[in-house]
Amino acid sequence: MLLLPLVLAACQSVGVVTPEELPPLRESALGEPLEFSGDVENWTAGQTAPVLVGQTTVGLVRSDGTLSVSAQPAPLSLAEVEDVLLPAPGGGEERACSLRTLTFSAQAARAYRVSGLNLAASESRALVPQTSPVPPSPMLLRSRGETQVVLVYVDRDVRISGQKSCTGKYWPWDASASTWARGSSINVFLRKGWNTVSITEKYLGENKWQLVVQGGDTTPATPWRYNGVPLSAAPF
């Protein structure tokens, strides 16, 4: 009897955000192993850098800004698909949902997300000692406006579709932490192996968000872009 009032109180504390309509279903599969190439925007001509996923070298950016990636082994650290594709804002914790229509074709599916490619310092460069707070690292990212294009690995085919409207805490261990509200829509069919996923997150103000997750790249395609942090700042 007490559960419903608690859920309603959590939703009313910051309000309810209505999710957007489900996005169209698009092809997302890249296959396995992960292999692709392309040009990097904003690259400094003349410098080269190994490309890493985690601590593993998977490719290279050459001096002319061309990128090649070939990742043979599957990721070892996999998590639930919902946690990978619909993480709580700011690393917080989801507390209550007034709407939840998500469906999973394979509930046991596990996933791994790569939001950006790390760059390592070349051997000829001296590494900068780490300080506190940790400075930004050189990376390759794919983003345009409010949309980020990421790489997602899944251990089996899985279709995820539906909406949810939830509230939560940014810092769940702190009773005084701010509460957030978000409406999310997702429509993806991920094939076993690597996939491209587009994630659009809009901040509506007053700790309210809208999230749309769709398989495939944007139209036109979003290129890889160097974030401009000097390679000497790489923590590898």
C-alpha cells in the first residue's frame, strides 16, 4: 500500500518528462571483428597516434589524419543492455518509473559501449604526470549537436524497443542530492558483434532530460573528430 505513494512522490518531486515517439528502426550491424577506416577531422598534420579501446591497442591515426581500426577479441567486461544504452544521467541512480514499456527479444543479452576512442602518446613523447583533478585525455569522438554516435558490442542478437519515464538521484548516497527526471525512447535491433548506435540527449532545464536511442549512424554520417587535447596528455 505504501509503494504507490512513494513512487508518485518521487515523480512529483521534479516532474514527469514525456518520452518522444519511437525513432524508426535502422540497420546498425558492423559485424565481428570490428574493422573500419576513415578520415579524422581536426587532426594535426604530421602527428601519429595509436588508438585504444580501454587498454588495448586496436588501430592507428596516421600523420595525414587517416584512421584504421581492427579489434579482434570480443570485450571481456559486458553489462546488461539497458544499463549500457540507457544509463542514468550523470552517473546517478534510477529510483522510480511512471512509464515503462521496454521489451527485449533476448533478456540475457549483454553489451559493451565505446563512446570514444582513446589516443596513446607516441613513444617519442614524454608523458605528463597525472594531477588531481584528472585532466582531459586525447580522444576521437563522434558527435553532432545533441547526438553522439557510439559503438556497441552485444553477445547475441537483441531487439530493444519501448519508452520509459523515470526519476532518480544524481548521487544516490547523498540524501540532499538533486533529483532528475527523464523520458527515454529506444528502438534498436543489434546483431551479435559490433554495432553503431546514435544517442540523442536533450537537456530541458530544471534537471529534466529527453533521451532517444536509435540504431545506425546519423544522416549525413557523423565523422570521427579529434578533441584537440595534446597527445602528451595521454595517460597511457
